[in-house]
Amino acid sequence: MRSLRVSVCGLLLTLLPALAQAIPPIQHWTQDDGARVYFVATDALPIVDVRLTFDAAAARDGKLPGLARLTSSLLDQGNDGLDAGEVAARFEQVGARLSGGSERDMAWLQLRSLSEPKALNTAIDTLALVLGKPDFPPAAVERNRKQMLVGLQAVQQSPDELGMRAFYPAIYGDHPYANPPSGTEESVAAISRDDVVAFYRRYYTAPNAVIALTGDLSREQAAAIARKLSAGLPRGEAPPPLPPVRPSRKGGQVRVPFSSTQTHVLIGQPAIDRNSPDYFAFTVGNHVLGGGGLVSLLNQAMREQRGLSYSSASYFVPSARPGPFIISTQVRNERVDEALEVIGQLFRQLRSEGPSKEQLDAAKRNITGGFPLSLDSNSDIVGQLAAIGFYRLPLDYLDNYVKRIEQVSAEDVRKAFQTYLDPDAMTTVLVGPEPRQPAAKP
């Protein structure tokens, strides 16, 4: 079995240059209404994928956390007099599928349809209806609000969710990234239908839209679809950039009481934005530390060598503004201090010395070997296009990805970690029982 895995990895590495060259060219243009369009033509399948992305997520919630997510969830819940069931039936009758969501940076809608003209026209017409003529029926507002409130009650039983809800405000303070995308019970209860309508009119505008398309289309067909989808959007402007993130000056520890036999640990701070020149060095360094699964330094030290944790990881979330770098693990309550010491030593050593040649080479092989899988389907490609458009990455980003990873040196990793990460400024969130106080001496 091992020889088979080695053969497959070797084959992927051999084919990487050809796979990179096989990525279809990205065509890009800006419409008269301000919407930015990114298109890749592929005729491998009779399928079209369309993804519309808006700067209309939790970072734009203002004083009503959860408003962006509630608005996003209501877009297809009644349109131009049709109820949600009738809208869904229009997609279903031609085999189309609509999905969407809203996080901290972006809200999106994604459509998958057959490229057969009648089916595609019906799917696109219905998507244009969803985008341009949402009714926001009062009954739907209340129904979706109740669903969000039920979800918020469930958060109280999830140590992972409780940890994140403490972590983001701790590292971001009053920055919009501190807003929880699903809101709070108080904020969701306070959102009115008028708030939803105002949010939609402000943020779901053509100048605030990125339209990504891929599939069995010509450039002319793609342009016609993009124009139809943006035509009904509210008139307006793109929002101003988010405020800068103030760097952390000192770390701290936040305890979230939770009855369990394990303590969930989150350690981190704001790190880099998506356009950082150190993105690739950070990607490789993170893979070495904790992003590489069982072979990462964290898992080797915490699981294999000491039996402290079944799973430990690190990751970063590069965003429009510096997103968080996070180390996460779960350990038995009585071994929390030992785990924190191991993590701290491991991280400080990598930050000070950089990875070894073996660690660096292994990380780069794993990352480049898995890269073709990120372009394995039309859906994957349209997701990449949407990210390129939303974060205004260069059009040759996908073509150069493997080369940029291969160019990363150990010194690049060391400098990136030292530039953006300060062990003394990291925040630690512990979700678990309060430590027991030692018994008083008689």
C-alpha cells in the first residue's frame, strides 16, 4: 500500500508542470455597472457554474451582528411574488442547484446548471430573480430568525464554537472582524425587516459584486449571463475598505467555563491579509508547524511523542485585512499546562530557526502535490475565480502557484513568522473546567 502511495505522489509531481499549463486562461472584464467578471471556459462537461460574491458579510454588520447572514439566508425565500417553494421548483425542474452563505469577509450565491440552453436560461433567469427581486416576506424573516436563534442556543453546547466566540473579540477588540457571523441572541432578536432591506440595498450592488463563471460557455454567452445577473441589483457603490487591524501588543489568557474532561485550546493573533507578499512563505511554514496533518511538528510532538492530544493543528485565515493565525488542540484537563509549554517551545523554535531542509522539502511536496485537486472540478475552479476576484489577486495566480511555493526558502519562512507572529502577543483561549485550587493546608 505504501508503494502505491509513493507511486501516485511521484506521478503527481511529474505531471505538475503539465497540469499548471493546462489551467484554462482566466478572462476578466469590468461591466459598465461596475460588476467585475472572471471567466474560464471549459467544455469537459455540459455544466455551468456561476458564483456571485459580495463584500456583504459579518464585517459589515455594524451594531447588529448576524444581519449579513440573515439577509443572505432570505434572498431566495420569496421573490417578485413567488414564495420560496415556487422559486426552488424553478431551479429543480431544470436540474439546477443553488447554494449560498455568509462569513466574515464575503457573502456568496453559487449556481450549478446544465449548459443546455433551455435549462441554463431558466436557471439564470431564476437566479436573476433571486438577486434582483427579493421580497423579504415578514413570515420568512421570522422563520429564519428563529432558526438562527435555535442555532445560537446550540452554540452553548459546543466548546469549539464557544472558543471561537471568545477568541475573535479577544484578538480583534472593536474591529469588525470581532463580530460573530451568526450574531448573538440579543442582536438577532433585535434585527427588523427594515434592517434587512437596508442592508440588501446598501451591499448587494453591482459595483460590490464579483461574478465568476466557468463551464461550457463562450465569452459572449458568459458576458450576457453576467449582464443579466447584475442588471436587477440595487444601484449604489462598493463599500469603503475595512479599517486597519491594530497589531496585538500583549498576549493574554481567556477562560471559558465548560464542563468536560478535555480543555479546548486556541492560541493566536492577527497575522496576514490575502494580498501579503509573504502569503506563500506563510503557507509553507504553517504546513510544517501544524497544517500538514499527522506529519506536522505539532502532531508529532503532541500526539506521537507525548500522548497529550489526539489532534493538534495550526492554520491561518488570510482575509481582506489581516486574518488570524490559530493553533488549536484538545487536551486532558490535568495536562493543559504541559501542552501549552510544548506548543510554546515548538513554535518559538520554528520561528527562531525556520524549518529544516527535510521539513521544508516535505511541506513543499505535499502542498504542490495537492494543488491539482483544488482545480479538480468546475465547482473548484469557480471558487478559485471568486477568490481571485474578491481579493483582487493577479490573473496568473493559479499559473504561478506551484512555482511560488517551490521558491520558498527556510529563511523566507523564518522571516515571515518573525514579521507577523509574536509569541508574547498571542492570546490563549481555554474552554474547559476552571483549574482546581490546591487544598488548604491544615
